[in-house]
Amino acid sequence: MERNFAQTLSDLRKSRGYSQRKVARDLGISQALLSHYENGFREPGIEFICRVCDYYNISADYLLCRTENSVANDSVINASTAFLTEMKTLVNKAEDALIEFKNKK
């Protein structure tokens, strides 16, 4: 069975052993509204999506069923870090080359 938003929202709560009442209170909504979201009768706005992601410390892509990984993709973070390191190295080399060029004049 393919995951959907409602099921993911419900599974997150249940996997932590939280009641609907607790989660609804923590997220600032009524228990009835949370129930509607978990049962797929209503869809939340972006503000609620952001609160849920912060509350459960998950990515929006996971909550919206765009990925199976609940946290940010480590390979993307590692690639970004490597890219920034390489860019700093290139900037330093360029600065050194400019200084050397100025000194030759």
C-alpha cells in the first residue's frame, strides 16, 4: 500500500505513543481537526505542515510522501559541503594568483 499524507500523519503520532489530544494541543488545533487530517477528510495548510515537521523533526518531503527518508538527505548535505569547500579552495587560489600577478608588475 502506498503511503499518503493522512496515514503518515497518523503513523507519526502512533509511533511515538502520543494521543490525538496531546498532539492536537501541542500543535494548537482541536482534536477533531487532527482527526479529520489523519482520516483524510480535510487537508491542512502550509503553516500546519511546517508545525508538524518541526514537531516531529521530519522533512516536509517525508510528510508529503515525496520521499521515504524522514530526514534531509545526507548525500545532498555532503555534496553541498564538498562543493563549498572546493569553492573556498578555488577562491584562495585565485587570490594567490592575483597577488602574484600584481607583484610581477
